[in-house]
Amino acid sequence: LEEQLRKSDTLNVVGELAAGIAHEIRNPMTALKGFIQLLEGSVKDDFSMYFNVITSELSRIESIITEFLILARPQAIKYLKIEIGKIMKETIDLLNAQAILVNVQMKLSLEKDLPLIYCEPNQLKQVFINVLKNAIEVMTKGGQIDVQIKRKDERHIVVSIIDRGTGISEDKIKRLGQPFYTTKERGTGLGLMVSYKIIEEHRGIVDVESEEGKGTTFHITLPINQ
Ligand code: ADP
Ligand code: MG
């Protein structure tokens, strides 16, 4: 027990330190971004390419920091009994503009009389955002993403996010959720790690089914009660 306590103390210190560093990086980043935008207006056109690179690299640092903060921040976590369909609707609304741009529709089907779920709504929303964003990003030819929420058994519900994108090969499925694992040029490889951690904290499970060239389904099973 003592060993366990010591371990969790260390984890807290590391978490606070990480969150602190992330904040410290974020503040000067905001200043940098502002001044670079100002500069851009007053510099010769020949340099515009450099500004594109600077801006895109800065926003990459920003996404890494943002995802890292979610993970590291020792938040006061407040679990509530809530309607999970509502969180999913809000998430879909949030991502709709991005989806429409690439001809993707998201269709939500909710089973009738779903129970309330004991969860941290902001964290769960973060998971839905991460998984849905990935789904949109692999649907390069457009099409429909199906989101289904059903009761699994007496004590669980399951949220399935079904895309018809590139799919994932079997050997790569194992790498999902590893920090910094990404196949995208501008990816952070942190979205799934954060999501898996949140689901684990909710005592839930993530299952991935995938077929290359056909698409991928993420099944997120969550307990109804604490
Ligand atoms: P990122 O999106 O920044 O790459 P993620 O942790 O969200 O990081 O995802 C890690 C990797 O998992 C992605 O780069 C991609 O290769 C793979 N992946 C995740 N979701 C899907 C999906 N729906 N279809 C195909 N590949 C996926
Ligand atoms: Mg992602």
C-alpha cells in the first residue's frame, strides 16, 4: 500500500509539473502568434511562404499543448448522471461545419429509453470529438458516418462510431493510443491516447474493428452506474 501511495504521489507531482510547463509554453505562444500576424502584413510577398510554415508549425505546437493539458491537468473531476445522447448531439453540431467541408454527413441513432450515464460530461465530449474528428479525417471521399448509441446489457451502454474511411491494418490497430503514434502529416498522435485514458477512468472499454479500404468502427462501452 505504501508503495502504491508513493507512486500516486509521484504521478501527481509529474502531472502538476507537466500542466505547469504546458501553461508556460502557451503564454509566450500567444504573444508569438500575435506578433507574427502583425509582421506578416508589413513584409514583402517573397516571404509569405515562410509565414505559412511558421503559422502552421505554431498551430501544431498549440494542438500538442492543448491535448497534453487535457491529459496532465489535475482537474477536479465531477461525475454526473446525464443524457449521453445530448452530449453526442452537441459534439456532432460542433463538428458539422468541418464535416460538410469534406462532404461528410454524421447520422445519429439513439435507442429509445436510454438510461442516464454516470460520467464526466466534458471529458466524454472530448472523447467523442477526438474519435469523430479522426473518422471525418479518413473519409477522404466523403460519405456518411453512423453514430449509434444502444443499451448493451443490464449495466452497460455502447456508443459506436462507424466510418467508411481508409481502415486500419491489423498490426497498426495495436498502436492506437500510443503517445505520438500518428500517420498524418500534421497529426499529434495524442487524441486517442487522451480518449483511451478518459474511457479507462470511466471504467469503460474501447474496441476497434477495422477493415482496410472499407472503414473502421470504434465501440465505446460505458457502465451506466459508477
Ligand atoms: P492524430 O489524429 O493526431 O493522428 P490520434 O491519436 O487521434 O492522432 O490517432 C492516431 C492514429 O490512429 C491516426 O493517425 C490514424 O492513423 C489512426 N486512426 C485513428 N482513427 C482512425 C480511423 N477512424 N480510421 C483510420 N485510422 C484511424
Ligand atoms: Mg486525431
